[in-house]
Amino acid sequence: MLLDPDHFKPSIPQDSPNPLWQQLADHKQVFAGTTIAELFEKDPQRATQFSLKTSGLLLDYSKNLITETTRNLLAELARKAGLRPAIEAMFNGDEVNCTENRAALHVALRGGYKGEQHLKINADIQDVQARMQAFVTQIKQKTWLGYTGKAITDIVNIGVGGSDLGPRMVYEALRPYQSQEIKVHFLANIDGNDFVNIVHGLSPETTLFIVASKSFTTLETRKNAEAARAWFLACGGAESDISQHFVAVSSNIKAAVEFGINERQVFSMWDWVGGRYSLWSAIGLPLALGLGYENYKALCCGAHQMDQHFLTAKFEQNMPVMMGLLEIWYQNYFGANSHAVLPYDDNLRRLPAYLQQLDMESNGKSVNRSGKALEYSTGAVIWGASGTNGQHSFHQLLHQGTQLIPVDFIVPLRSSNPISNHHSLLFSNAVAQSRALMVGKTLTEAKAEITEQGADLQRIEALAPHKTILGNRPSNVLLMDSVNPETIGSLIALYEHKVYVQSVLWDINAFDQWGVELGKQLSQAIMDQMEETERNLDFDGSTNTLIQRFRSGTL
Ligand code: F6P
């Protein structure tokens, strides 16, 4: 049903000069009568043929609806779409961010840039990294003290979006590597709950705030930084002590200094680093402080390994390319519009939230690079939660729902916290879920199962359809050697490049985010009118009424 070729009319570029779009639509008919399970019956070596290994990761993509021909057609689609020059353009520092006329050189932050500006850019990066390392050393060696002479024990990173999600996710993922002397907290939401919950139990004498904002204009971050300063002063700190307890990370040094951050304590970043691609820049300062500078560098090293793989591997053997092409295959040819990422490692539970911004803010676009409205689908909804928890929450829909939802299962071979046989049970569950999506349970199998349970014929006939699982649902299994700084770095780079692959094939700009501007503008307009209580409200009836209810404090 879901994967019947005729179930969904391909949503692909019409009249494209790339003939592979239509060739793949024709090829899709192959799967009219072939299931993923049958592909294994035809080729017992399939798992080997559809697995890739690089940078501490192994991708088993054999439980997908693809054959050798499909893979070749998808790779040819990418070649004809100009993916190779697009990859080289990004690594060369070309202005791949076409609406802001900027490069997207996050690969340079981990040593991947060899373009003509490499002397200057690499020198700038090394300068900032040296400053980060020196700062981390001062904090760790207690040569940087609070205003009462005590060592800094708590770091509060004030940032949102790309200035929060990446560092927050990595800090959680690498929990076993966290320093015991310096704890990192992440404050992002403008909601007072977040601020109060974070500072609860902290002392201004031993707390250092990092105001992390590429633009230094983001409302949430500025308001939270002001709240932090007020809290610091109210708890005993003096204006003259501010500089010992506040640093900043920004590309807008002027604004950071105007806010009151000592210029020598602003760690710079550049306009060619997109927010959601920035954890490798000084936005990663909380990681260097909370995990140790060496582990922060190891993270970058892991990403660099994946960069080199992405840059050099043939598309058919290229992990980010194949993952991106599979996404195109299910979204544009089978109508999938969401993708589940299920990490079977509880320290990776924040990975889906991080990938939501990376993927949805990059590929949630509906005009092409030339500004022309698209007639085909692009970015999917990215969601997920750590396993095995999701099995008791949304896996019912994955197995028996009416939507095709491709799944990435991510699971380490070795647990960071091996107790009893828990990791074997976790691993077996991850593998079982991937297999269950593929094989399902036939009506006959369901009837046999119910019969064995002693049910009468009427009960068997009534219950069996409810226990039948169609199967033939695709999933990837991504094995990690273990969860460590290098493998987390390569995992993140893998998804960064997968997102880029899709953006190139869809001919969209992965590096801007104009869609978030309207909400910010409207919230400012509404805020202005909310504060002027006598002013007549000139929005729609719903908005006006909601504002009035807020003003009156009554429902
Ligand atoms: O959501 C919009 C956005 O600009 C993101 O792209 C960015 O990561 C976030 O806000 C925070 O921006 P800044 O780092 O400039 O505060």
C-alpha cells in the first residue's frame, strides 16, 4: 500500500534537464511486487553490498527499498545534478549561501579548507582556538577566579538555536567525558522558567556566563543576558566585577562590547559559519570548558574524517550522499514527509532536537536558489526520541500507521555505562525494530499466533486483522563503534553533509533562514501593543482577543 508505486505520484521537477528524475520514476515500478524482505531472499549477501563504513561509523542501509540499479540511478541523478562541483564549491569557500552572498565554511573550522583564502582563514581560526584554549586553561588552573577569589565551578551558556542546540546535545552525548569541577548549564528560552531553573542553586561568585549569539541581536539571548547581569548584581556582584563573570561569542563584536562585554573577552566567529553549523567555532566554548579542550578538538577531528570521506568517496560508496539520496527517494518518489531519528543511547536523546534545526531550518524551503516557487516537495519533518523509550510511545504508528516514515536507528556497539546485560538488550531491541519494520506479520502468522493462544475461531477472525503488520518499511541502522568525541564529531558531520546533498538536488539554499523573520517582526509589533494598554489593537479578532485576555489576566 504505502510503497505501491501507484500510491503516490512522484513529486519531482517537471521538464528537468536531468533525465534521471523521470528515469527513477519509471524505475519505481520495479517495486510493484518486490518487498525489501524478498530482496534479501534473492541476495543473501545484500547486507554486505549495502553497507558503508567510515570514521567510526557503519551504515547498514540494506533494509531499504533499493536495488543495485536504484543505487546507480540515484548516484547518476546526483552526478547530473552537479553534486560533485557543489561539494567542491562548499569546501572551496564559494558563496554557496546565495541569498546572503556568503560561503558556508564550517568544514574550515575542523581543518577542511584548502581554498585560496586558506592562509588567512586558517590563521583566524587558529587564533580563536588558541584564545579558547588559553581561556579554558585559566579556568581549569584557577588562574581566572570569580570576584571573591573563588574558582569558577559553573558555566551558563546563554544562547538559542545554533548557539545552543549543538553544544547542548554534544555535552549530553559525551556525559562520561564531563568535567567534575566545571558544570555547564544551557539557558535558551525567553520563558522565565528557564532562567529561574538554571540559576537555582548557582552562586554569582563561582558562575561564568557565556553570551553566545552570532548576530548578538537575538531577543531571547539579549534578554537572558540582561537577566543574568541583574541576577549577578542583585546577588552581590558589582559592575566592576562583570568582566570576570561574562564573556561572549559573536560575529558582532561591536554589539557585544556595547552590551558590556570586555572586548578582549569576545570570542569571534565569522559570517561564513551558519548558526546551525557553528558548534565547531567558539560556539563550542562550553564544550571545551565542560569536556576539556582536547575532547573538543577530538570532536572536530571526527568531523574532519567524515569531511574527507564526503569530499573524496564515490557517490555509491559515500555515506552522506547515500543517506541524502535515500531521503530523496522516499520523499519525492514515495511521499514520505517525515523522518525519524532514533538513537539507542540515552545520552544521545537530544540528537533529534539538534537535527531538527540542522535539517528543517536548512531544507524547509519552497523556492529554488533563483527564487522560483518549487513544484516538488523538499524538507521533511525530523523527529525522534531515544530507544527503547519510543517503542512504548510512537512505534505503534511506525509499524501499523498509514504513513511511510523512514527511520534511522543509531546504536553503539559498546555502551558508555555497561551494567548487567542492559546493552545487549538495548542493541537487540534496536535491531529487532529495524527487522520488524521490514518483515511485519502476515495475516496467516497473526491467525496462527492467536490460535496458539487458544482463541476460538470467531476471536481469531476478529482479532487477526488488528495484529497484522504490513512490514516492508525502510530503515537504516547506523552503528557507532562507541559514543566518543570522534564518533560524535563524524556523526554530526554526516548529517550536515546529508542535509547539504538534499539541498543541492532540490536546488535550494541550505544556509539561509528567511522564514523565521516574520514571527520575530510580528511578536515585536504585538509586544508593542500589549504594553500600550490604552491603545486600540489592530490585529485580527483572535489576536486582539488573546491580547485582551492577557492584559486582563482572565480567560
Ligand atoms: O532561528 C533563527 C536563528 O537565526 C538561527 O538560525 C540561529 O542559530 C539562532 O536564530 C540564534 O542566532 P544567534 O546565534 O545570532 O543568536
